[in-house]
Amino acid sequence: MDVFGPSRIASLAGNLYALVVVDDYSRFTWTLFFAHKNDVYSAFKKLAKVLQNENGCCIKSIRSDHGGEFQNARFERFCEKHGISHSFSAPRTPQQNGVVERKNKSLEELARTMLNESKLPKYFWADAVYIAAYVLNKTLIRPILKKTPYELYKGRKPNVSHLRVFECKCFVLNNGKENLGKFDAKSDEGIHIGYALSGHAYKVFNKRLLIVEESMHVVFDEADHSISKTAADDLEFDEFKYVLNQNESIHIDTADSHVVQEPTVSVGLPKEWKTPRDLTLDNVIGNIQKGVSTRKSLNNFYETMAFVSQVEPQKSE
């Protein structure tokens, strides 16, 4: 297991780090996200209980680097209590923990590719990492065993009929979220960002309500809507230059000419995700007309004041 982060941009849930755990035999991968690095122990503790209950067996050993999130007293006590052998890779030798190091790199590259291809804001990075691990577990083939990690770990072949394109346009049914009128829209436009952690459902970012919801009542439109193309964009570059040169009023320099596609951001999404603050007057403490009082301005006030306690001191026996 290994941790990568912090990310420069927090995810929708406010997470900055990701813990990647890989099963040594099947290469099945779990990804856990958290906001602070010291939450690694609690995240691994919960995951260990779930895995041991699912398989009916105990964890024999774990391997990590010498990071402070792994090499601490809490991890040591947990391993001693459950009889887990905790081995560490040598300092500045990541190849000794190469299984999870390569998996980290693969997940980061896949997430970067999906975000840049779909032109989604960077705060969707956690969803991209999770869905990358989810798909790899069901589609990656181990060269020697000729089976997917899901088949090796679960003991059955995976079902991939429910997989959908990441960031594809979708419509989620508005069933009970609001009191709809007779002619109000029954569905909201959203973005497919993954699959539910527990249960069979899709995770959809509702573009109208700006929330993430899980639902099975989703209709997908998996056509490519990320880039609007014109007739000239469909032509090859040489053919495009030929068409332009047919017009005598247009001159194109073939030596320095190149086509640049300007990046576009998905419409309807905020560029940066920030937690809204409640700035109503009811939450203001004190007189709002008084202004701001700093500690320096209150020094003279405390020098000329005396404070008398109304609590009598206890009598000494």
C-alpha cells in the first residue's frame, strides 16, 4: 500500500490524499480518499476489517514505505494485536514496493487522461481515480493466470454491461427530490462520474442542483459532446490548407501554419469548487455597525479596567 498526494486542488468531498491498497496475488485494488495524512491508519483499519470478514481469513503481511503515516506507534500496535507482519521498503528504493508504485502511476495517468479529454474541472480527480481502479479491476488481465483481478479475488467473472463512459451526458430522474408541478421537467441533466461504493447505482453530478447523487434511474447519452466540430474540423490538415488556398483573398504560410484547438471547459460547472458560507445577519455576533476591533486597539482598554471575580475561593483545610 502507498499514499499519493497532496493534490493541489481538493476534491468535491474536500479530500487531498488517496490511499492505494493492492492485493499481492490477484492485484485487486482499493482506493480510499481522505483530507489529512494522519487519517491513513483509521482508513486502513476499517478496510482491514471489511476484507477479513469478506474472505473469512486474516491478513498475513502488509508492505509500505517508511512514511510517517505507516511507521508509527498506532500501526505497530495494530499489527502486533492481529499478528500482521509489516515490512518496509528500503529508503529511497521504491522498486521494492514496485507493485503499488506502478499502480499509483497508472491510476494517476488514467485520471489525468480522462480529466483532460473530458475538459472537466480538476476537483473531479478523486472520482476519476476511483473509476480508473474500478475499471482496471474488471478488465485488466494478469499475464500468468490469464484472469482479471476481479475474477481472482471474487471467484467469478465480472459483469461489464453496466459500464458507461466517464463524464458522459446523462439525465437522472427527479423522483421525490422536489415537489414537481404537472409541467415541470421530470429529469435533471447531469454528468456520470462513477459508481456507488455500496449497492448497484450510478454516481451522477447534478448540474442544476450542484450535488452528487446516486440513482439507478439514469439515461445516458454517450455521444462525444466535449468538443464542437465544424465541417472544416473533419477534414485532414492538408485538405484544409487546399480549401483555404482556393480563395485568392486568403494567404496561408505553409511553413508556419498550424491548427490550435483551444481548450474548453464543460458548460454548467464552476471552475473552482468552494464550500458556501452562511453570511446571513443572524450569524453575526455583536453590533455590525461598530466595525472591526483588533487586539492592538484593545490594549488601552484592558490597562484601565479591573476585573473582580464573584466566585469565592475555597477554604484550605
